[in-house]
Amino acid sequence: MDNQLKIYNSLTRIKEVFEPLNPPLVGLYVCGPTVYNDAHLGNVRSAICFDVVLRYLTFLGYKVRYVRNITDVGHLLDDADEGEDKIAKRARLEKLEPMEIVQKYTLGYHQVMALYNNIPPSIEPRATGHIIEQIEMVERIIANGYGYEVNGSVYFDVLKYNEDHPYGQLSGRKTDELLSNTRTGLAGQSDKKSPLDFAIWKKADKGHILRWNSPWGEGFPGWHLECSVMSTKYLGLTFDIHGGGMDLQFPHHECEIAQSVAADGENPVRYWMHNNMLTVNGTKMSKSLGNSFLPHELVAGDHELLEKGYSPMTTRFFMLQGHYSSPLDFSNDALQAAEKGYQRLMNTCKVLNEMTYDGDDNSYDSAQTAELDKLLDEAIGHMNDDFNTPRCIASLFDLSKKINSYSDKKLDINDLNSQSFNRLKETYLKLVFEVLGLKDETDGGGDNQEMVNGLMDLILEIRKSSREKKDWNTSDQIRNVLKTLDIAVKDGAEGSKWTVGS
Ligand code: ZN
């Protein structure tokens, strides 16, 4: 096989990269949660980053098979080969069956994902549902000479692998440097030929609850193995995109590459994408520092660092204002700015939705039409450049200024040709709702939106007739009450329009 691993750490020129694929099916695998505690904002950021990848590729016309796993066994407390299983420990603390823990926190994770409007994956495989395939992969790794059994556990032979294939390419690490940095004398490492080796199958000690029969006795799979097995089972031995948090790049993803190459001789992934971390006021968000808040605390404003609550769509918008590969800093100021920005974007969408065109394709302003098309091209161009959502949003705000000028009659929408008008309306709304995955929370969303629109029509109708009767008390009262609800009314030649927020 080709020893030269081709590894890309980011995706650029997305259209050019995927255009040759035929049929245009893109395989996307993302490392999902270990379901032993509540979903945190790091989970939310990772999910939103790859939700936008899924949404944008779908927008471009690709069919995407999106696989995101649920880790329900094998993830040990120190993220390596030692310590208690995270799920088993939680089960002991909560006095529940491990599978009750898994069910409880999987449901919680799904609720949080839905709250932030993430599309569910096409397949959501669980590690415990793929034990047989994991045992088979261990057998292939041993058969090819890259794994060895000691006392009921099987380890991956990193140095042997490194003789034949480069280990550490994804993270830029070298085995000799890794070896010199290794702590020695850790319990359990005596079974390994080298401290760099990692368990692909672990013998279950007497008290270990999660255990299965295997050719090496009762045990359970190593954490890195499940992703290698489940990604290639559903997406093929080589697939397009593998995503996950930056903290998974080493060793988790490095081990995935090694396992696939050792077992099947194929480099599994064409493009690796890693989302960056969250910080709070410039410090890494972490439970132990007391500066991490859960999604429901963020919504309710229920944390000493939060001045108020921030809605899920404000948070989604805020997260998209950072590039997925950059760190993102939470602060009240940044969230409040995001709240205003999100509101402005929603108002533009509402204005655009109601805008009608009555122009003439035989006489239109070609300069204005060209300018608008250029702005739309730019918005899409930024998404083509490694899913650059912050720049795409900046382009949407440039377009927003134009749209508001049309709405305020500073510019005449009928100066465009019908094609440009239709493109503006369709593309703008698609970018906001389908690609960025924002929802209009201000209208109550979904079914309520129609009701709110109906009620507002009625209220504005009553206000209009009171003004016609010169009943200023009633019309002022309506306007003032709406103002306290943060609803602004603008009177114009075509009647009154309302918007939420200033
Ligand atoms: Zn994984």
C-alpha cells in the first residue's frame, strides 16, 4: 500500500475538492459524546461546527451520510488505558445500571442538540452495539503483526507500526520525542512492550461490570477502537471527512489512523477537521476552575459569571461568529453583542420575506444588480473557504444594509432584474436558516409564528382604524405597550410594519 499518508488538517476550496466525487455522496464521521454526564458547551460547539459542515454540503447539492457515535463503553477515566470506566463509575455513584446511565445521558444529549437546532446524524452507532466488529478488528491487527496479547489484554505495537508506517503525522509528533516525554512507572504499563503502546482490548478485572467474551477472555474494547470500527463500517475503508474536538487529535485520532492502516491497509480519512476549544473571559472553560456553565444555565443566566440568560439561537449565532478552528471566548459583552446581531439578522429575514418585486426585466439597473450578485457570491465564497462562517455572517450584514435600504425606499427594489431579486431572497434566507441553521426565536418559531403574525395583523388593524378616527389615546397605548414588549412599529406608505428589537 501507499505508505505516504495524505493528511489535511482543514478543508479549503470545498467545491473543487468534492466536485469530482461521483456519485456526490460525502461521508462525514464525528466523534460523539461519552454519555456519562450532562452535555456541556464544548459538546454544543463541536456539534454546531459539524452541523454547519453537513448543512453547507447539503446546500451545495451533496448527499451526506453523517455518522456520529455514542461512546457507551471503554472510555477510561484518564483517557488512556488506566482508571475506571467513566460510565461504570457514574453508575456506581448514581446507583443505576450502566445502561441506565447511558440512556439517561444520551437522551439529555439529544435534547441539548435539538435545542441548538442541530440536525441529528444519519446513523448514531453505539460502541456496545459493535463489540463483534471490534473483536474482529483486533484479530486483523494481531494477524498483520501490529498487536500482541498479554494476560488477556491486547496492545497496539506502536514502534513496530512506526517501522512500516509513519506514526504521528496527523499531530506532527515523533515516536522518539513521545518516548522521551513518557512518564515511567505507571501501574499496568509493565504489560506493554513500549509505553507508547495502547490497549485495543482490555481484560476485565473482577469488579468490572461492562464485559464481553473474546478470544482473549472476558474484557472490553479500548476507546480508540470503536471509532475506527464504526466509521469504516458505515462509510467505507476510506471516507471523506472525520471531525472532532482538537483535544481528540492526539492520541485518539492518531490511534484511529494507525488501527485502520494496521488492520486493513487503508488510510481511513481524506480530510480531518478539528474544532477548537471554548474559553471564558480568556481562561480555558473547565469544571475545576468553576468557570464552566451548562447549556441550561446559559439559557437561564443561572451562573455567577453570567449577567443574564442567552437564548439557544443567540449562542448558536455567537459560536458561528468564530471560525471552527479558532478558540472562542465567552463573555457577557460578546454574548450581548451576539444577541443584537442575531436580532438584526432575523429582522432582515422578516423584511426580505415580505418584500415583493414589481420591476421590469427589460429595464433594470445593471450596476445595482451586479453589486448585489457580487455580495451574494462573496457570502457563498466564504463558506467555500473552509466553512468560514464569521466572514459569511459579515457578508450577510453587508447585504442586510442593502435590503434595509430597499425596504426604507432609499433604493428601489424594482431597479433589480427579477433573477437577481429571486436569487437575493432565496439565497439569503437559505444561508441564514438552512446553512447557518438559525431559527427565528422571536416569533415563537414554528406553529406559533403564524399565530403571532395573525395577532400582530389584528393589533395593527385596530391601531390603524383608531388613527383614522383620530382616537390617539388608543393608538398611542398600542404603540407604547408594543414598545415595552420590544416590538417597534414603523409607519410607511404601504401601511405599518413591525419588527422585534431596535
Ligand atoms: Zn472518536
